[in-house]
Amino acid sequence: MDVGFMMLFASYGWENCSDAQTWHEELRLAELAADSGFDVMWSTEHHFEDYSFCPDNIQLMTHLAAKHPHIDIGTAAVILPWHDPLRVAEQIAVLDFLSEGRLRFGMGRGLARREFEGFRIPMDESRGRFDEAAPMIIKALETGFIEGDGKFFKQPRVEIRPRPQHSMAGRLYSVATSEESVESVAKLGDVRIVMFADRPWELRAPIIDHGRALHLKHHGRPAPPPMLTDFAICATSNDQAEEWARQYQGMFTESNFHHYEFLGEHFKSVKGYGGYQQKAEFARKTGGDLSGAVDNFMKAASWGTPDRILRELEKRRELVGDYELNVAFRFGGTPMSVAEEGLKLFAKEVLPVLKTWKAADATAAAE
């Protein structure tokens, strides 16, 4: 199994935590992960708030690619509606050249109204902008030329320089949480969907299966395994891990509801966010009581001793099939000591076992 380390750059839940401290500590964890056997370092793109603030993950990964030349780097994700496709294609081509083909390019369309407003872009346009930009960029990275004649991006044909030096085949990802997003990504080709451990995997499995069926329909071949992004509390005691998980995964759930305004009503009037409207309506019916949401988060995310985490990840594989894993250790006010020790324990006792897991189709072929 391929296992990544996820960087959030979040200060929600910490008291008097400066932006500099948040970044220094996240980079310290990245250094540990790079030296502990993880396959790739990933980072979000988020703006303006404590929830997560890495406004330029391409720039960040350029730094990390130079500092840690033995590990892959990835964007999870570049939010395409907030960017010009030409500039994204150029930046990705440069970073992939500098990293000698170690870049994994992940895309997304965004969800937070605050961020769209900051960029002066209507949320109503997010689906259209993503659906135009994504194929333009993917094609540009393969051919070396970008062009477009859509509603949002009327791009004359120009050449990408420096020319892309490596095929991005097998290194393309896109966040896809809703059924609509899964359908959009399935049309792009061999792009891995990215999902987050924020609700029970029994609820995610049908959407993942739907994406696999659509990929097979559109391209006549099996879809690549999805990447599942986790938020882990790893400890030597299940009781201690559960206590920390309820506190810190709970705080992260709160920050998620705050940042995306799931208790608001704006999703009713925004095109392309029907699935989130349902989530918002359910949240309002509970009167803002997030205990159910926290319980669901804890059913999906990893917490416990290494043995418990491995057993739960195996159950997840039985439910959703093969997947790549991407793990964050610092979120929701998790103390640096808990995050650091959890990462070390995970790397020592969980990671080596995950590395032995082979894809089901590969195992069948070997037999």
C-alpha cells in the first residue's frame, strides 16, 4: 500500500498559537515523516482562516522537494476555480521538472463560501470552472500545449515552457466527495478520487463503487484505487487514544462545520452543492449539536493502538476495496507532543505492515 503524510496547517483549537508556530510545527512533522518511510508528503490549499492556511501548496512542495529529495510530494489539492489553468499547468510543469518526476498532482473545486468570496468568484461557477480547467491542464501536461474555448477560459493555444518532461500517468488525483464530483472526475481518465475520513465508510462505499462503474463505462478499464485521507490519533493505549480522538477529532469536526458553514442555509441557493445542502439541513435539525457528527467522524477516522488502527484499516479495505492512504496527525488542537509521538508510533508499527499489503488484483494475478 502507498501511504502519504498530510499537512493541514491548522491552528483552530489552539490558544495563542501564532501562524509561524503552526507552520514550524507542521514542517517539523513533515521532516519526521520524510525520514520515517512515508511515500509522499501532501498538503491542502486553504486560505484566510484558522481551519487551514496553506495558500500555495505548489510553492510549499517546491521547498519540500528540494529539502527531501528521497520522497514524493503532492497537492491535495490545487483548487482549480481559484486559478488560471495556464498558470497551474506552467507551475506543475516546473515543479515536476525540479522534483524529477516526483510530483503527484491533485485537484479540487472548493467548498467554502468565504474562500470563494475572497477570490471574488461566485460559488455557482465552481463546477463549470473545474470541468473546463481540469481537462485543459491534464492535456497540457501530456502534450506541452494548452488551449480552451469554454465559457470561463478562452485560452489561445500556447506552448508550456519548460516543456513537461515526464508523463503524469498514474500521478493525477482529484477530490470527489459528492456523487456529482465523482461523475465529473470519472470523465477525466485515470484520475484517482480523493475522499476524507469524515463519515462512516459504509456511506462512502456506494459512491466509490459508482465512480468505479463510471470509469469502466467511460474508459473500458478499471479505475485506479482511490486515496483516502485520514486523521489519526495513534497511542499505546486504546482508552487514551479514544479520549484524545473524541477531543481532537471532535474539535476538527467543529472547525469543519465552522469553516464550511454547514449550519447555514446558503447551500440551498448555490448550484452544484446538493449533497452538502442535505448535510446542512441535517445539521440544522440537530440544533447545532455536533455529537452525532463527531461520532460519525470517529467511526471513519483512525484512532487507537497500532493494532486497533491496522484492524480498522483492514475492515475499511474489505468494505471499499483497495486504496491509497494519506494520514494527518496534527488537527483540532492536537498538542504537538501527541502528534509527534503518534506519527513516530504509526511509522514504527503501522506503516511497515501497510507496506506489505498488495492490491487484490495483483494478489489474484500472482496466484
